[in-house]
Amino acid sequence: MAKLCDMVIDTGVEKEACPLNMAPTSSTTAQLAMGDALAVVLITKKNSEKAIS
């Protein structure tokens, strides 16, 4: 899918916090942080466009 995109944001992690490297701990935290960041950017952009109109 990344090959079809203009931009890719890689949030992969090298190792999970789990000692067995099996439970998705670090990777889920990275995904949550990225989702929050994208939401804030989109809300800010939407509100900026309303202020200009």
C-alpha cells in the first residue's frame, strides 16, 4: 500500500516492551500517538479554514 501513496508515516517499532516481544505494547502506543496527532492537525486545519471564511 505504501508504494501507492505519496507520503508514508512509519510508526513501526524495533522491539515491543514485552520481554517476549509478543504483546503489542510499544507499537499500539505509537499508533495511538500518531492517531491523536493526526486528529489535532485536522481539527486545527478545519477550524482555521472556518475562521478564514
